[in-house]
Amino acid sequence: MRILAAALALAAFLSPPLPAAPHVVTDALGRTVAFDAVPSRIVATGRGTILLVDAIYLFPGAGTRVLGTGVTDQGLGDVMSVLDPSCAGKRRFANDAGPEQIASVRPDLVILKTYAKQQVGDALERAGITVLYLDLESPEAFYADVRTLGALFGQPGRAEAIVRWYETRAASVTAKVAGARRPTALTMQAAGLDADFAGTVPPAGWIQARMVETAGGTPVWTAENRSTGWMKVGVEQIASWDPEYVFVVSYKQAAAGAAKRLAGSPTWQATRAGRTGAIRAFPADLLSWDQSDSRWVLGLEWLAATLHPDRFPGFDLAAEVTAFYREMYGLDRSTIESLILPRLAPAIPSP
């Protein structure tokens, strides 16, 4: 009965009627896209589908207009199964689906990440299908894209409320860490690599570095990786950085195992992070919080409380997660406690 009640409550959140009126929106590529009515057959697909879906479902009722999506499971669980009780009836595409497959379901709008324009977006537009691009790769881009979706769904007030919610939390972090010593930190992907090798680090311009900086830390890897993708680093490089904290991320499986493996390696025990027990698994529920996804604000708060526990006395991550899912996705407490919070426990040592 509790599961049924949760499903009914979420369905109510997802299904309020949306206004239908002519309007124009500007997407992340600066393109003006005009609609006579709120689109009712939306497909979100391509690389980064999960990020798109998590942004779309911030808006009540938007899910009822989603006809299909690309892959929404990085390996830790299907996002759609939690956000949308009707997801079994959605059309699912491979993230590399071609324009013919997408066009076959007759969408009136396809939402893509900006980097999918040449791969599939241009061909869809040549076929007469309207395409809207989102970026989502930084907090500023996230805010702009939320406002774009607010205009698209006729919910500008909801968009502004979402932006204020995020800005308030980010500003609180900034204020609390102001003037504090900035410990050195390394965010690293270790899945599939030998513990004594090292791992891969994200580019300097990606959100992982931005989050460490905003949380009051010093990202040690940014001078070395000015590329546009993850870069392999060896143990010599790690030793030269000798970070005070190491944050291990993993996308296809829980990061706790990789963090434990590194912490038990003699190579890593010789580092400052290893000696002080500061090799931590980056939190994840249905996906890791280090990404440019709606959950980035949770990752930011956790980072700041981990780097500066004295500035965040009594920090309660479970309470922050509960507030996030209630405010952003309309999930009830029992759903959060049964489907979200249990995923966090193994990955989060106490700060």
C-alpha cells in the first residue's frame, strides 16, 4: 500500500495540466525555437540523456509529455524508474540511435545535448523535426537551461524557484568556506584500473574542478589536464601532487569498492590522503554527484562539509538529500527512504 500511495503521489506531481500558448524559446546554442503549443511528444536522447531527463523532470507535468528517452541508467540504476511511474510505457532508444529511429515515433520536439548537434541533430532538422539543445555543463549553464525549459513548458515561475533553490545553497557553501585554508584535493576515476596504477582525471574546465574550488578546496590536477576528456595519470604524478583528499568517482558501479581498494594499496598509503584516511568515495545514488547533473548541488555540499567539517557542524546529508528530492522532484519521504537513501550509505564515510 505504501508503494501504491507513493506512486499515486508522484503521478499527481507529474500530471498537472500545462498551458498551451504560442511562445518562443532560445536554446543553449543561441537558436530561437518557436512553438504554437507546449510540445506533447518529446524525445530526449543522445549522449548525456540522463542529464537531460533529470532537468526535464524538475518541472511538474513535463514527464507526461515525454514520449521516449535514450539510456537513463549509467550502471547504478534507472533514473526513470524513480522519477516516472509510467516509464514502462515510454519508448527507449540507444544513445547512439540514428535520426531515422528517432523520427519513426513522430516527435514534435527532440531535446539533445549541445555536443549531439552534428551527430544527430542536424539530420533531424533536415527531416523537419524541431530540436532544442541544452548544455548543463556548469552551474551557470544549468541555470540558463532550467529557464529555457521553464519557457518551453510554460512554467517560468517554477524555473525561477528552481534557480533560487540552487543559488541559495551554493551561496551558503561559498559563505561558509570563505577565508578557510584550502586543502588540496584530487577527484579521480578509478573504476577498471589497477590500484597501483592510479586513475583518470577530468579536464580543468569541467564541473569536477569547479565543485572542488567552490567547496573551498584546491584541485591539484587542473594544470596538467587542459584537454577535453579524462586523462590517465600514473603513480609518480599522484605522488608529486600528494593531495590531502582523494575523491574517487565511478559511474558504472558503486565507488566505495574502488576507494577501499586504493586505500588498502601500499602505494596510496604513502600519500597524505592515504595516511590520514582521506580517500573517499564520491557520493552517488542513481548516478555519481560529481557530474553536471541536477544533483551537482548535493555533491557540492558534501564536498564542502568533507573539506571543512568545522564550517558545517551537524551537517546532515540525509536531510539535504530528502529536501532535494522533495523540492525538486516531488518524491514523498517513504519513496526517498526506500529508493534513494539506501544507495548512499555504503559510499559516504562521515566527514
